[in-house]
Amino acid sequence: MDHALLTNPIWNALCTEHAALAEGDDRARRYPHEIGPLAGIRDQSEECYASLRTLAGEYPVVLFSVDPLRIPSDWTQLRDGFVVQMIRTSSGSGPERVGNDDPPIRLLTAGDAPAMVALAELTEPGPFRLRTLELGNFYGIFHGDRLVSMAGKRMHLPGFIEVSGVCTHPDARGRGYAGRLMQIVMGEIESSGRTPFLHAWAGNPALRLYESLGFRLSRQFHLAVLRNTP
């Protein structure tokens, strides 16, 4: 496994295992808007930002960078912050189970996409769109007809697959749902010979859950949500 790929994960995913999905060129690439706003640039040069500007069009894009972003003046920054990257290095102790009457888990399908987007918009695990579930299997837990928790896969790189979209409705928290779902997703990743990794906002309380599942801090990124300045 080449851990250096994870220093620029979006760019490297779009240049390797997600190259067939990528829009862009050898300076800037992004996922299709209907899948999500994640974008990557080869480096912080003006040429790469110019290529990204053409690629972004009217839609916002999200960039990660280990180094401070050198954003040109022809962009509007809608949001910034720090994101941590964690890699699973051990089996961990696992989350505490609450009760023995947990509802069943099922594989989510395209018909569930509107409910997945609604849950993501409520809980903000990261950007999520109607076609995000095309990136890998997502699993969910329902209370009746309402989706209350989900987790799945996003970026794929040689040796690594990202666990993503992990979220639980506020009314269903504290029951261990996210941990159960993550264990299924991680099991699939590891059965394929890959290592699970993930990204989360720095300071997110869920980091304690991720640590209990064997994830350890790898690095921190500067994050920016950018839109072309009219």
C-alpha cells in the first residue's frame, strides 16, 4: 500500500480507481456534480486553479489540502475548516451495543437516495447527492419507513477505500447504529484486501467511535468550499 496516495486523496482517487468517473484534465479533476462536489488539483499552482475554475462552472467544489490553500481572488470561499483523516490500524474494541432488539440492516438502493440525501442534509456527515451511493455499497437502518442511520463507501484508491456518509438521525442516536453499519462496511473493505480510511471534521464527537473501531489519526487537511466569483 502506498500511504502517500492519501496525502492528496481526492485527486489520487480521481486519477486511479475513480478515473472513469472523473471530469477534468491533468491539472484538476472532480466527481460529477450529481455524485458530489469533491474535487482535486495536482498542486497549488495558478494553472491548476484555472483548470478547476473552468471545470467547476456554476457549482461549488470542495478541496482538501495538507498545506494551506492558496486560493486565487477569482473564487468565493463559502466555507473553510479542518478535516482529519483516520486509517484503520487495528480491530479496536468496537462500539457498545444498546439492547438486543436492534432493527435489521439492509443494503440501500437508488430508490432510497432521496431519504439518504435528506438524512445527510440534517446531520451533515459530508456532502451527499442523489448519485453518491454509486461510489459503493451503503447500508441503512430504518424505524418503520424512515431511514435513521447509514454508512457506506466513497473514495477508492489502490489499497484503500473510504468509509463515508456515516450519520444517524438525532432521534436514534445512542443506540450503536453507526458502529454496526461501519462494521459491515469495514468488513467488506477488508475482505477485498483494502484498508478502510475516513475523513471527519476536526473535533467531531464521532472521533471517539472511530477510535473504538481501530481508526487512528493519519493527518489533518485544510478544507475549503469554493464557488466561481461572478
